[in-house]
Amino acid sequence: MSFDRKKSILKSASYSFETFGYKATTMEQVAKLAKVSKGTIYNFFKNKDELFFEVTKELLMEMKITAEKVIEPEASFGENTHRILFALLELRNTSSLMIKLIHEANYFKTPSVIQVMDELDNMIITIVKEKLQLAIDRKKIKPCDTEITSFVIIHFYYSLLFDWQQKNPPLSKEKIANLFQQFIVESLLINN
């Protein structure tokens, strides 16, 4: 079996970014972990940013797959949106790499990390916008500005899932679904 250098580099870089963060990861460190020379890394990636973006592309793909897996074609807009957001935000809160990136973006303001976090947030907004537009087209919900509405939906959901538990007991998945239905979905339904 041949040794796939690029795969080894990506796996080692992912481990390093997850463990030490973007700032503390060096190309020398990745080379050592991958058991290749530093020059070998530069045969595949021009710099640390390019390597970082390649690693985080896999994270974006994982998030897209996670969102697609939870969608049920016969479910309502509210049910599917709840499933998608719960799954994506849970992944965001349990992925070691995501946790490290969120911390680094918030505390160190690392530009490359902030760029990736913006891409992840934009991907979530795009998914919700698509679900909103589909529900509008099917005349299940009122026409609305999908950009603003998706922003509100995500931040409402994020607040229930994460902010609430900073000073209160965590809310159950069912309680979050009920509050989401009551305050967001019902206000969008056509027959209200």
C-alpha cells in the first residue's frame, strides 16, 4: 500500500489546528506529524493559509452532509428547519476543530479563522434561506426577506441553544422546537 502524502498532511494539519489552533500550528509541526519534510508540504500547499482552508473545506462539507441527512421530504418547513439548525449548531458545539476555531476567532481575532467562521455562518444562512424560499414558493409561509429572516431564525435558535444555558439549565431539544414553532414558524405561516 502506497503512502498518500497529501492525505497524511491534511490529517496531521487537521489534528494540529484542532489541538493547537491556527496561530500555534506551524508547517514544521505539521511536517513532523505527517512524517514528511516541510518541503513536501509546499509541493501540495503554497502556505499555511492554503493548508488551513483545505482542512476547513472538509468541515464545510461535513456540515452540508449533516444538514442534508436530517431533512425529511414530507416534514413541514418548521420541522425541517428545526432539524437542520439543531444538527448544525450541535455539530458546531461538539466538533473539536469548531470549538477551537470559535475560541480563536473570538479571543485572538485571527483573520484566517474569522474568514472560515464567516464562511460557515454564511453556509448556515444559505441553507435556511433556501428552505425559506422553498416554503414561500410552495405557499406554506408568507413572503419575506429571506436574508433577514434567516439571520433572525439562526440567532434566535443559537440563543436558545447556547446563550440561555449560560445562566439557566439547558433547554431540551423538544422545548427548543416548541419555542421555535411558537415564536418563529407561527409568525411566518400563511394561515395566521
